Amino acid sequence: MTDGPRPTETQAWQALKIHREEMGGAGLRQFFAEDPGRGERFCAEGAGLFLDYSKNLITGKTLSLLVGLARERGLEARRDAMFRGEKINVTENRAVLHTALRAPRSASIMVDGRDVVPDIHAVLDRMTDFSDRVRDGRWLGCTGKRIKNVVNIGIGGSYLGPEMAYLALRPFSRRTLNFRFVSNVDGADFTEATQDLDPAETLFVISSKTFTTLETMTNALTARQWVVEALGRKDAVAAHFVAVSTNDAKVRQFGIDTANMFGFWDWVGGRYSMDSAIGLSTMLAVGPENFRDMLAGFHDMDEHFRTSPLESNLPAIMGLLTVWYNNFFGAQTMGIMPYASCLKRFPAYLQQLQMESNGKHVDLGGRFADYQTGPIIWGEPGTDAQHSFYQLIHQGTKLIPCDLIGFCRPLSPLDHHHDLLMANMFAQAEALAFGKTAEELAAEGSPDFQTPFRVCEGNRPTNVILAERLTPKILGSLVALYEHNVFTQGVIWNIDSFDQWGVELGKVLAGRITPELTGAQAPKLGHDSSTNALIGRYRRLKGSD
Ligand code: F6P
């Protein structure tokens, strides 16, 4: 579908609008009272994840209308087209096949007449061999020292996934290896990440799909200089640098032998690439077996999304709920609160996944989207978040649907902490849903003057995602859950979730401004008066003029 009817013109959308009006201020206390079995019914399970979506502002009718909307928008057909490798990224004329990255060896998936599965497994096998050699000390630095530090240099999808996965799976990682992640072009990022490292024991993984990204190439050149100068030999690059990219020519030009390059393909979007060779640092940390378990978790969720009816399909339900709040309640943002400190970078990872995918203002037909598309995604781990911004979620004036993610068994041996952690997660979901009334406060003896300040209205919706334990496999399922959730939203809104044209303009302008900051002579500035004045002040204060 490229043009065709806009989502707002569909019958299901119109029916949802009426349904929303009819629902008015009805809320969760009423829904649970009228339907006591709701907590057991509004749940779904798949790929090791359990989703309780009963504490959402929905009834059975809402759900069937939302599923009707998905069907009217052709979600199943679009999903199948993605899995088949059709070029659904229309603005870049590319297939969208991150699902192929985790397909089993026996699968066959054709792109432009070529089965890509053997290529994917060939790269995985090379990654396995390389990781084993680094981990068991057969891959040595150029002075013969064993590698103790791995520094991933990359940004966006070439950074957020690897860092998030490393932190999430740290309990499974090789503790004798240090991992650092350098992304920002701010020199402080590189300096701080490397200041206590011995170059002779350090391996750099330069991760960039294009191998042209300014931040990554600047940091990679700095790293090369840091190693070559410290070790006093040009041949140090071969032992201390490997590349992950789709661009052989640029990798060679940088000076990395393509024998030390791990490839992927243009049909893997940057923000969908943590399970491609971009995951090399993850594999170095947790080992090939755990990495393959993670891929198996991704694949399990792919299969769930591909084969389950929409009514019990986790990513579809979550995507539709996002549409419900975004388009029928005017919710602008949504919170991601993992009750697992190892998932502390998961919200940041999801920010790119969701906001770069669905932050679009034109539809697939190039028409202005006269309806709201992707929400703002943010979040922090619970319980920290409770002591920071939950106040606004409980009693503020904005509706913020939240996903709370928790696990039944801890990774830490400090077992007794875990019940406290999870008690907080369940309690927050309960408090957000049902709040506290003036009558309840009075019955508890709360002084009258405090009552209005202490009342919590409730009706703050949450999804609760529960899994047994945060294993590599479960992490894979969880990431794939959100990938397909984002896909579902994009299909409803009829947008291309796989391009990112909006990030180009700023890059081009930065390229123009750079010489104006670095030149010895005060440049003739042709920007607006604000930008001209800022550049002038910057040059004066840094002592250029
Ligand atoms: O600027 C955005 C972006 O293109 C992301 O989509 C991507 O993940 C990131 O930059 C990094 O790109 P690359 O992997 O090519 O360096």
C-alpha cells in the first residue's frame, strides 16, 4: 500500500473515534468491577514473554475494533511482505530483512534472486571463530600481549544495540575482558573511554554500516593514531582493529584488511542491526553460544509475530495500544520502565528504534500525515524512576502509558532484593491503574486539608511484560517484540518505518559550519542572525578571533 485511503478514512478508525467518545471517562476501577476475569483474559504469551495488558483503558470492544483497524490497514499482508523480503522500504527501494539475520541455517530467503541465509551464517561462523580466538587468547596484540579491552566505536544503531546488549547480558559476559563504547564526536568520549587502557591490550571494533559517519570515522582515526603512536608501529592496525560494515571499499581505505571485516547488507537498517555483525562486541562479551541463543529468542518472537492471530499477537497488540493512546487519547509520549538495572540502556535503545522509525510526517504516498504518528519514547529503570519522575505519571496532567518490564528470577545472587524490586513493579502498575480516592483517604484518617493533594486519579495505563529470567534468549525476544510493535504502528499510520531522511539536514549544515569554526580567518557568515552570532561568540571565546 502506498496511497489508498488514509488511516483516518478507514471504517475501523471512524468506529474507534465513536467508541472513544462513548467510553468518555470510564476507567479501570469500573472495567475491573464489571469484568472480574479481565486480569486473566487481557493477557497474551509468546516467545518466553508474558504480556498483561489488562490495565489499559480498553474494553473487549476496543480490542476488536483495534484488530479490525489492523486488518483494514492490511497488517498481515504487510508483515508477510516484510518476511518474504519485498522492498517495503519504498523510499530507499530496499528489502527489510532483519528477520533473516536470525533465521535458522535450514531456511531460505531470497533477495534479488539470491538466498541470503548461507551468507548470513557464513558471517556468523567467521564472527564465532574470531570471538573464540580473542576470548581464548589466540588473537594477540601486535606486541604479543593478550587482548584485555574491547572498544566499540560506532553511533546510533552501531552503538545503542551493542551497548544495551552488553549491559543487559553482563552477568553472562567474560569478566576478564573490559568493554567500552565510544560514540560521541565529543573528544571526551574517546579520552575517558581509553585513559586507563593499554593500547597493546586493546582491540577496536569499528562499527558503521556506511563507514562514512562523521562521528565514527573521527573517533576511528583518533583510535588509530592512539594505537600507532603508543606502539610505534604502523602494522599495529592489523592486530588492533576490526571493522563491521557493508562498505568494503571504505574499510580498505581506512587501512583495515577486509579479512578482518565482518559484513552485513543494505537490507538491515542501522536500528535493526544489533543481531547482525554489528553485534560482534556482544558476541565477544558473551560468547558465540549465548549470542546464538539471543538470535534464537529473536527468531521465536519473529515466528510468534508471523503466525499468531492478531488477537493474541504480542507485538500487534502492543502496537495497536500505542495507536489507541496516540491517536484517540492525545498521548504524546510513552514510558519504558524496565525493572532490571541491567536493562538501563533499553529505553535509549528503544528511543532510536521507535523514534527514528516512526517519527515521520508523510505517508507512503508522500502525502502529509494529518494525524499523529510516532510518540516520544523515554524511560529509566525502576525503582530509580519511582524516586525521580513517577510523581508526574501518577498525579500530573499528562497521560503517559508505560511499559513495565520485569523478571521472575534474578541474575544477581542477592535473591532477597528481587522480591522487593518486583513488589515495586506490581505495586506501581496497581497504583497507576486504580489510584486512591478521597473516600479511601478519609477512611484512612488522612487530614481533610491534605485530601486533594493526596488523591491519585488512577487510569494511568500500563503494559506489564514478565519473563522468567533475563537470559540472552529472552533479550532477543524482547527486542524483536519491540521491532514488530514498531512495525505494526508504522503499518497503521501508513508510513515508511525504515528510512530516516530527517537526520540528513543537520548533518549537511554541520558540514558547512565546521570550516567556519576551524578556519584561522574570521569567516564571512551567511546564516540567520542567531546562528551568525553564536558562531561569532564561539570563535571569540575559544580565542580564534
Ligand atoms: O544518523 C542516523 C544514522 O544513519 C542511523 O540510522 C544509524 O544507525 C547511524 O546513523 C549510524 O550509521 P552508520 O552505522 O552508517 O555509521
